[in-house]
Amino acid sequence: MNRVKKFYETVFDWKFEKWEHEGGEYWLIYTGKSPEPGIDGGLFKKQGKEPPIRNTIDVPNIDEFIKKIKVNGGKMATPKMPVYGVGWLAYFYDTEGNISGIMQSDKNAK
């Protein structure tokens, strides 16, 4: 948990707060500062063979975030690719092997 939390704190500047409850270790995630949008959410240890969830995170500069991901122990699952007329998309693995996407808006992407 500490390694994956550190990854998202460092790469995306997310904040984590431990939530005490009887069900086990759970961390609240704050993904944006008010009034910026953020999806927020939670982090807990995987329970068995849950289906993978693929989130895509909006970033201002995809090339900078690809570098940050690699420097902080993540690996790219795909190269940066255009989503025509929408932006640039790439998928990455975090330090625990979870896959997510990053996307930079760019109407001129081809």
C-alpha cells in the first residue's frame, strides 16, 4: 500500500487519508483541489480476482507525465497514441501492476 500510494502522490499529486473502519485498511483519495475537478475515490488491497477497472486520468502534458510515471517506478503499457480530434492517450502500469490511462486534450491530435 505504501509503495502504490507514494507513486500516485508523486506522479499525480493525489492526497491520501486513512479511513478507520472494521473492514480493513482503506484510504480515501483526493485527486483535485477545490475548485478543480477530481474524481476522488478510495484505495484498498485487492480482494481475490476482482475484474480490472481502467481509469483514465486527464493530464495537461502527456509527455511530462510519461516521464514522471517511469521515474517513479511505473511502466508504460502502450506508447502515446492519438485519439483523433480528442487528444493523446497512453496506458501505464503503476508499481503494483494496475493499469490506467492518461489523456491530454488536443483537438488537433491525428
